[in-house]
Amino acid sequence: MWGTGKPKRDFLFADNLAEACILLMKKYKDNEVINIGSGKDTSIKELAQVIKKVTGYKGDLFFDRTKPDGNPQRSLDGEKMKVFGWEPTTSLEEGIKKTYLWYKKNNP
């Protein structure tokens, strides 16, 4: 993988995003932008380790430090969504597991 694995990102399961969008379509009447995110930072290295665990990959993970990391952190402030009583219900690991099982089922 490119870089050190240290940059952090905010990952959100697609079903949780859809639920948030539906909630906003029903209840949100303002023009201000609202971020929808998990509110949790996960490093690229942590993400790779979760994917390794979920898929059962037994090999090593390698980070190519000669390649750039990109922005050190990209996360969203989802505080406005809490006003509507919304927060994601699917953990990163569970979302990856569901996605992986869907992929295996649909790509034999």
C-alpha cells in the first residue's frame, strides 16, 4: 500500500448513509450543508488490518514509504446529524464484513 498507513479517514457503511439521507429528506428544511459521517477516524493501516481479518488473508501487509501518504486526516463533523437523533449503526468491521459477503455472493 502507498505511504505509511498513518493517514486517517472517516468511513461510513453505505446503508447508514442511505438511512441518513432519507431522514434528512423527511425532516431537514434548511439550506445549510450537513456532513454525514461516522465521526470516527480510522488509519489506513487499521483499515487494512480489518480487511485482512474479515477476508481471512494470511499474508503480510506492506507499506511503500517511498509513496505519498496524502492528507494526514480527512474526517467529517457529524454533530448536526445528532440533532435528528441519527448516528451510524454499523461498525467499520461489520460494514466491511457485509460488503465482503455481498461481493463473494455476487462475484463467484
